[in-house]
Amino acid sequence: MTQRNRPMTDLRWLLAFAAPARGVLAVSVLARLLGHTASAAALALPAWAIGAALTQPGDLSVLVVVAGLIVLALAAGALRYLEQLTGHLAAFRLLGELRIWVMHRVLPQAPAVIDVRGAARVLDVAVRDVDRIEVFFAHTIAPAISAVLLPAAAIGFTAATAGPPTALSLALVLAAGWAVSLLGRGAGRQTARVLGRARGDITQHVADSLRVRDVIQGAGTLEERLAAMRELDARLGAALTARSRRAGVRHGATALRVWGGTLLVLLVGLATAPGALPAVLLAAALVPGTATGLDTLERLAVSLPAGLEATRRVRELAEASPLVPEPSEPTAPTGPTAPISPISPISPTGLRGPGFSGVSTQATAPAGGSRIAAELTDVTFRYPDRPDPVLESISLHLAPGTTVGITGPTGSGKSTIARLLQRHRDPEAGTVTIDGVDARRLGSTQVQRIVAVADQDPFLLDATVAANLRLAAPGAPDAALEEVLRTACSPLPLDRCIGPRGSALSGGERQRLALARTVLRAGQAPGGIAGAILVLDEATSHQDPLTQERVVAGVQRLGTSTVVIAHRHETLRPADHLIHLENGRVVPADSSC
Ligand code: ATP
Ligand code: MG
């Protein structure tokens, strides 16, 4: 899609998104039309009264004019309140829906999206850009409609009362209001784009700097980091200055238009319709009388491009094509651990499988089902921006209930295997089979219900131990939580608050809590814990050797099919089968260094 027609497409998309709130928005538009009519009339009435007093003295009661003004002022105030209230009510409701829509679409592809863009940039779009769209819902639809209808009504009324020439001069002055707000439109869009990018980069820079603060402080490179920030800020400042300059020109042009325009209408009216003084004065008063409405349009020249640019970024984030295409009709698992109902919803309570007490036993394999829980067959994989394959002709068989260990030097492709198993990526050649079905045909949702991964650097919420665990199984009873904590050798009390990202825990405690959560999640697999595939990717790297062994042994007792990735062979002693990777290829284990 070209940049040229993109804003129109985004506008149409926003209008379609706003459709459910059209009732409330219609009230807002109506309140604005009536409110602005009352405001314009509040200026036009005294102007007309002065004209009437000059031409027909004694015909008009001052009291009637004052009473009329009071009524108009009260009506204008009340209607403005109603317009703002309904406009914002609709906007906040729609923004809430939009946030949910974004989250719903971004979450399934989060690891891939974050890998490519950076978490802070994603946050900037998902939170702040969504807020920037408020301007469209609350301050665009009603002003745009009333900025057409009110001037049209003012021109028609003037034509009928003061004659066509006066109406024509008023039409020119009001059209100039539209023209002023369209001044620098293209540049405005360009600036909004630069501003959006600069803000995202600044957010990412601040987030990254905070994460590596110790390195910066220790190495004394704060000045370099600040210099980079200044550069980003200069980019932002240049765009803001350009935007303010254009806004300044528009403000000046507006002031000139209103007061010069009032004079023009007055002069044209006096010259062409001297006998209709009240109507001419009224027409002249309609220039400042409609100024508030057209001023809003002028302010939209800044906020609307920003809102549309934000819409573009939000849609780009939420509608990005996933890294792995999903099948239109996912195939059900057919392997040894396939459940009776393969895509049944996640069980809200308890754990299923032989490793957990008081629960059902492992689902049995259908006759003739595969004897493999997971299998990589001749898999070759390369990351899009890397010319060489990271994995080459890799094969791996994980029999139900067994443990496969993967070792290899750093960068040899171990975690990439974990990513393929949980279908964050698809192989370039070969197949990944989960529960008897090609992961591509099974679809990411089913794969990720079966495959649970615990990695070395888990993310924990700023909440209690129990709340962190219940992310994996919202309805799990305390006893089930305690059970998984025991499996992961984690003696933490359920009500302990663990701080932001688990900062109140040691590295080892964090890992064991996350591992307990992964075990709990595996217990929610359609075939129960024994039907799950557990991948521990350096998930015990912060533990002492004894704890490491106890944790792996605890997991093995669950009867689940497990892949344990570790640098050290000792960690993998309990594995039924071991493979060693080097440069993305399987080599005999004894050739390891
Ligand atoms: P470690 O033991 O250090 O965790 P690993 O064996 O798990 O290493 P992988 O994470 O699988 O290694 O990475 C294998 C190779 O792929 C590395 O050279 C790495 O630089 C590269 N790589 C990993 N992720 C990406 C990515 N998202 N984009 C491009 N290259 C990547
Ligand atoms: Mg790794």
C-alpha cells in the first residue's frame, strides 16, 4: 500500500472501528452543532440588535436581547459539556477496545515481534500510540462535521438576509478557515512520522540504558550514552520545531482571517446591501462567531496527522504477518499422548498426569499411534538476516516419557531447537512433529498447549508467588501450586511478594519458581502432564549441581517427555538419550570439549 493513500485507508479503518459507538458519537455531533450554533448566535444577536436599533429605533427591547443572550450562553455551555462528555465517553470506550484488540493480536507473536522491534518500542506503540488515537475518536468526527455544516448554514442564512455578494464574501472567509487548517498538510504527516520514530527510539534508548546501567556506570561511559540521547533528542526537537513553526503560521493566518474577514464581510455588505444593516452586521459577526469551530479544525492540523500516524503504527504492529503461518484448519494431535478431545479448553483446576496426586492418569495412545512425542527430521533452519544455516540436517526423537539431553557450545543452535519445538519458527527444510503431527499442520496454539518451555532468563510478574504460578493455571488450588513448587525444589511461600521481575529473589529462586510455573502449565496440556513436552533450556543454570540434579530428577518423575538443554554433561546424566551440537550439526557426544 502506498504512503499516499495510507492515511485515507487508516481513516476508513478508524471509522469502521468507531462504528459500535456511533450512537454516542451522533449525540456528540448533534450537541456540537447545536452548541456552536448557540455560540455563533450569541455573537450574531447583539450585532443584529445594534443594526436594528440604528435602523428602527424603539422597535427592539434591550431586555429581550439580554434574555436571548442569557439563554444562548446557557445553552452553549450545557451543549458543550454534553459534546465533551459523550465524545470522551465514546473515545475512552473505543480506546479500551483498541488496546484489547492490539494485545490480542500482538501476544501470540510476542517473542518474534519483540526480537525484531525491541520491547520498549512495542510498548510505545501498544500504549502511547493507542492513546494518541484519542484525538480521532473524541476531537475529529464532531468538529469535522460541524465545520462543514455550520459554515454552510451561516452562508445560506446570509444569502437569504443580506444578499448573495455578502454571502459570497462570508463564504470566501470561511473557506479560508479550511485552507489555513490544510496549510502544510504533507509536511505535517511527514513530521508526525519522524516524531513517532524518534519517540520510539528514545523510549528504547532509555529502557536499554536502564538495563545496562551498571556497565555504563562502571565503564564511565555515561557521557557517550547521554550524547546518543542528545542526538535522538535533537531529531525530536527539529521535528517539533518544524511543527511549531507551521502551527505559528497557521495561528497568525487565523487571526488575520478572523479580523480581516470580519471587516471584509462588513465592507462588502455595506457596499452591496446598505438597506439591510442588521443582516450585514449579523453576517460580519458570523466570522468570529464560527471561529471557534474552525479553530478546532486548525488544531486538528497538528493532532490528526499524529493520530493517523499512530494508527498506522498500531496497525502495522497488530497486523504484521506472523513469522509462522497458521493452518486454516488445524489438525488434531494423533500421537501417544493425544487427548480424547484434542483442542479442549485449558482445564481450570488441578493437574492431570501420573506425576500429580489425586488426578487422572495419562491418556493412552490410540491404536497405531506414533511412538514419538516430538521429532525433528532432517531439519535445516536459518534466521532471516543470517546467510548461514543455524541448524543443518538435525534429527531428534523424543519418545513419550523419556528425556533427551542436548549439549553443545554456546551459539551451536540449542535454543533454536527449543524455538522450533514451540513453533516460534518453522524449519526451512525438514519437519518438526509434535504428538504425531507436523507442527505446521497442528498450528501454534495446539503446539504451545503441548510444549512448555522454561528458559534461563524467565520473566516474573511483580506479584506473589501464587499469582505468578496462577498465570499458567488460573483456577489451580493452593495444593497444586505447592506440589509444583516441590517438584522444582522451590520452598517459597505462596503469599511471598517477589518484586518487579522477581527482583526480591535470587537468580536460582527465580529460575525454580519459573520452572514450577512451566510444570504447572505442562499439567494443563490436553493430554495431561504426561502428554506434555517439557523443554528446559538452561533452566537450571543458576543452581548448584546438587539442586540441579534434584530438579531434573523431580521433573523426570512426572513422566512427561522432556528435552533438557545444558552446557554441562553432568546436568544431563539422567537423560535417556544425549545429542551434542556443534555449529548447528549433531556430532558424536564424545567429541565435545
Ligand atoms: P547458548 O548456549 O549461548 O544459549 P545456543 O546454542 O542456545 O547458545 P542459539 O540461541 O540457538 O544458540 O543461537 C544459535 C545461533 O543463532 C547463534 O549464532 C545466534 O547468534 C543466532 N541467533 C539466535 N537468535 C537469532 C535471531 N533471532 N536472529 C538471528 N540470529 C540469531
Ligand atoms: Mg541458548
